[in-house]
Amino acid sequence: MSKHILMVVTTADKMKENHPTGLWLSEFGEAYVEFEKAGFTITVASPVGGKAPVDARSLEGETSQEILNTAKHLENILKLDTITDSKQNR
């Protein structure tokens, strides 16, 4: 039996006064990489689904390619209330 992880992320792209924001890529990416290495099947979802924005400030400085590569898993995420099976994957 495979192990499953559900990662719930934000899709908020603005804070007060229209200040741009988004998900901090390393916070998502580091966990994603470790879960994957441990053999988990990973599902990524948010309350509204779609694309999870990455906060541009999280890309400043040195970010490993391994972490940058996890951004592809944020392109078309599931809407949280559509997950009806704990083994659903995307």
C-alpha cells in the first residue's frame, strides 16, 4: 500500500493594498522533495484550485534547481472540495 500526502497551499496573490504575495517556494518545495524521496504519493490542492502563485521574493537569492523544479506542481492544482478519495493524485 502506498503512502499519501495531501499538501494544501494558498492561491492568494494579493495582500492588503494590493501588495503582491504568494506561496514561498522553498517552504513548499523542500517539503515536496522530502515527501517524494520518502516514497509518498503527493496531492496538491487549495481551497479554489487552479494555479498557486509563487511569491517573487522567494526566488531572490540562491534557490536550488531541485526546489525550482517543484513549481511545476503548482500549475494546475486540485480544488480542495473535489477530493473525495484519499488516493486521488495530482
